[in-house]
Amino acid sequence: MIYWRPLVQSGDARPKGAVPLCGGPLWFADVERLERGHRPEVVPAAEAGPALVALAAPRPDFAGLSLATPRLMGILNVTPDSFSDGGQFFDREAALAQARAMAEAADILDIGGESTRPGAAPVEVAEEIARTVPVIAALRAGGLALPISIDTRKAAVAEAALNAGADLVNDVAALTHDAGLGPLVAARGAPVVLMHHQGTPETMQVDPRYDDVLLDVYDWLAERVAAAEALGIARDRIAVDPGIGFGKTVAHNLALLRGLSLLHGLGCPVLLGASRKKFIGTIGGTIGGAISGSPRMPGSVALALAGVAQGVQMVRVHDVAETRQALRLWQAVNGGEG
């Protein structure tokens, strides 16, 4: 099989024959031709032939949001043990205050009640519902209009969250953990994010291996998109996520980040979630002096912008305001919308 990765660029100096990436302001004139067992080769975009259709087609609105500009998904972990902010927003009033603060800069709020950090143990359905659903209901009762995502692997949790006012499901298991989740999403007409993973949270960082991580993740996501469609979930309600840090080494993460634009070939919006992941500190080290918030925030913002430069439509972040400011500057410099 031959894969085509668009070499994404921005600005007005487009050569003749340049192709708009996913119908947006970014474009590409060349593609990287990838094939297992062969060296990558850069060729003119026209050589991708029919593959250009998926790469160029505008992405439909997702959860009611236009994807003509990158969207920020703010992370709210209502857990005692998430890897970065565990316990910080476990109290309901603290969670609501954080949600309202993030809503000033976020486009979507992603609310989760089960940590899926490496080594995490599963949370019982009733407990996960008790953590998340009252927060969602209170936000809706308070007039919050932003789309809300429920970050869960479980059908019962998703159903309760959708009933409380959530709009979409963000499943780190890509509908493989709970056989009832896919049919529920299909029946409710909800958008869904399918994330790549290897193993379970308890085992995923125990010697993860791939033949070619970029191509393996692409193929796995293609299979999950097809499986979702077979359940009755329309492709225009599916987004994909490469699963940075979920069964990947530092080298795997970097390879995926370098090759992110390949995923546009799936014809779905691409979500990147690299915020505050451990490898940011591994590579970036500890910065001297005071940094507000997480010491991994600057590296998280850098990765968010790297993803936007490759055309990802959504970025999932903890530090929403900081990422919004950086995104506005990136767009101003690169000719995108501010």
C-alpha cells in the first residue's frame, strides 16, 4: 500500500497546482510518498491522484463547530489521580469554576472522570457517572453553550452524560473497550473521537513496539473508522486522534508528531492531544525560574502549534488561555484567521 503525506505550507505564495488542505487556508504542492520497505520520496502532489480527494475536501462542521479554523478542546479531569491535574478539580465547585474559566478561551470542554494515565486502574461506572454528570448538568443549567465532550470508554457513562447535555464522545479506546458504546453513539447521532492506543492504561507503556509507528497508527485508525461506519456512525461525525503517549515511546511520539499530516488521508478531522505529556519534560527538561501553571506548559504550547502547522483541526489542551494566545499569534504571522 502507498501512503501520501501532504507537506503542509501556509501563506499566499502558492505555486500553480497547489492543493488546499482540507479546504482550509493551509496548502500543499508536494507530498511524501510512503511505502513499507521503501525510503520516503517527495513528489508533486498530482502524483497522489485519487488520494487528493480526501486530502483536499473541506471537513464538515463537528459538534456544531466550523473547522475552517483550529479549535481548542479544554481538558477538565474530575478525578483524584489524573497524571497532570489529578485532584485539582475533583471537588465539584472547583471543577465548575475551572470549566467556566476555560470557556472564555476554549471551543469545546472535554470532561472526564476516569484517569487513563499509564498504570491507572479502571473506575466503576457508577463512580465515573457521579464524578462527571453533575458537572455537565450544572454547566448546562448555568447557561454554558459550548459543546461538551464526555471523555469515556463506557456506554453507560456516555449515555448519562449525553442525557445531561454533553454533545460528543471522546473515546481513548476507539470503541474497543465497551461493545455498547458504538451502537449508542450511532443511535444518538453523536460525534465521536476515535483515539489510537496500544494495550490498556495498566499495560500500555510496557515495551510498546511497532513495525512503522506512523503507518501502523494510520492503518489501525482506518480500521476503527470503518468499524464505526459499519455501526451506523457517519464519517462526518468521526474524528481521529493518534494517541500521543498511549502505548508509545518518546521516539514513537516524535515520529507521529513529525508525520501528523498523513492522517488527513483518512478524510476525518484530526485531534491532537499532547498536552503536558511526560515526554515534554523528558526532552525539554526543567526550565529555571518561575513558570505559572504546569512546568510542561511551554512545551505543550509548542506541540499544539506544531500540530496546527500540519493542519490538525482540534487540539486538546490543559492550558487553554495560553494556547489561545499562541494560536492567535501563529495565525497572524502565517496568514490564517486570528
